[in-house]
Amino acid sequence: MVAAGRELGRPDPLAARRAPGALAADLVRCADLDGQRYCLGAGWTTATEAEVRARVAATARAATARRQSVESTGDLDPAAALVRAARLSPAERARREREELTMAARSVAKVWLLRHQVEGVPLPAGFLDDHPEARTTTAVAARKRQRDYPERRVVLDTEQVAEQTRTYWCGPGAMQMITWGWKGKDRGQAHWARKLRTTTAGTSIWDMVRVVNDHTGWDRKAHAGPYIVLDISGYSFNKWMLLQMRHLADYRAPVVLHPVLHTKYFPYLDDDASGHFQVGRGYSKRGDRPSAISFFEPWNQQRFDPSEPFVQRVQWRNAYKSFRANKAHHQHNIGV
């Protein structure tokens, strides 16, 4: 799989002019890892390689068409992701793809456990023999329902928050708060922008997951295990909410939320914006009222346009609307 990327040859300085379908055919490749499918740049999915390529190509075309009319907060769109990958040297592309696949291979047991607990997929015969690293997490391997979880759970200190300091730094802003919650020390967004390989085009969700795994302990066995990029395109609201509860109550670890930032989902916004990163850090069942989730919001529109309303860092919002915002995102994925 890595060899196929190397065979693409030298960097393509004209990649931005190539058709998204051609770029996706070259750069979106998938591998079967112990019965689970992983696609470069897209994460763990049940879709076929052809389906993932078609989705990436279609959303890249759409992103190119609307790029000038939508305010970007820093999520790397599919067109920019394809062009960035095409411009890498063969050696650098191979290094990054090997890094991504190695991280994926280390997380196979978690993917199986998650699909079992949230989606109801049976664990394969001999699972614990093949994946001894999962033995310490068998307590959370049993299937649970929402009613089995506490009414409310939160992680992270509400004092350890900050707004993003550049329009395209939602990734560094979110990572600042995730790592601050683990280390108890604020390293600042410029530090995390370098670690995330953030450019003016934004940050990828794979880099968000990579940095959580490399620079915090949220990926330890006592918490979430290795973070993964998970395709939630086939999830119902109940499954998505169960995923949140599992992560926040069982793992006691934050979630990398990946919504599209539209006013119909987030009423504190003055205008629709791009894909975005938020830090999921709590939920509340709220009895007879609609369930809510809590997240740290790095975006403060007032910082960049004083005429627009201020946005609070700590949010409690309707969980169903956050789910719809995640599903409306072109990648339909999440970091857990």
C-alpha cells in the first residue's frame, strides 16, 4: 500500500489543476487490517475503497466550488487535503503513509471493541488471544445501552480553555485545550500548530488524532486507548450518543468532535462557516428533556469581526443538533 503511494512519483506542482476524481484514485487507498477496513486520510470505515474514493472526489469538487463563499475556521477540506498529499515527495509521502498505517494497526483491537459495544458486531473467535492488549479493556467490552450510563459525566477543567487566535487555527485551538487538560500546562497554539502540520488551508482530523496519541496520555489503557478516526456516516443518533457516553464515562477522555459549523446547528453563530473541530467533554441525559452534550468551542467570531456576538468557550448544547452537524460534515467522522 505504501509502495503504491511511492510509485506515484515526484511531487505534482500542478495538483490543484487535476480533477479531484483522478487525485482521489491515486491517493485514497484502503487496507484490510484484521477484518477492519482502514482508508488513508479517511480513517476506519465499513465503506468500500471505491465508495470512499467517490465520496472524497465528490466532496472535493463541492469544496472547490464553495471555498470562496464559506468562512473557514481551519478544518482541512478534501480538495486541499488531496492537493497537499500530491505535492509531497515520494519519500515523504511514504513516510507519512507508513506512520498513519502503523498507528492504525496498533488500534485494531479498539476498533473491534467499539464496533462490538456500540454497533453490536460480534467479536471474532479468539479475539483476546489475537489481541492480548485488549484484556485490560474487557470490562468495557460488554454491550451497554444508554440507560446503563450515569445521568451526567464531564471531563476537563472549564478554566483550561482558550479561543483560537487565527481564523484557520481551530485545530491548534482545540488541541491546546485537549493537551492542557492532560498536562495541566498551556503550551500555546503556535506550538500545537507546528505539531499538527497546520497550514493556512487548515488541519486534518488524522493529524488531530495523531497528536493526541503522541503528546498526551488520553490514549493510555486506563483511558481511551489509541485514538482513531471513525466513520460515523451509518450511525443513528442513538449509536452516536452511545459512543459519546462510552468515551466520556468509560474512558474518561475527551472526544475530537468534527462538525460543520452552521447556524442551524449552533445558534450562537452569526454566519455559516466550514468544517470545524470542537472538544467533546461531557453529556447530560436531562430526564424528559432532550439530551445535551458539552464541548469546548475554540471559535469566537467576535475576535475576527467585532460586530459579531461573542462566543463562550464552554458550551452545553442540544446533542441531536451536534449529531446532525457531525453527519453534515463531508467526512462524516470523529476522533475517539
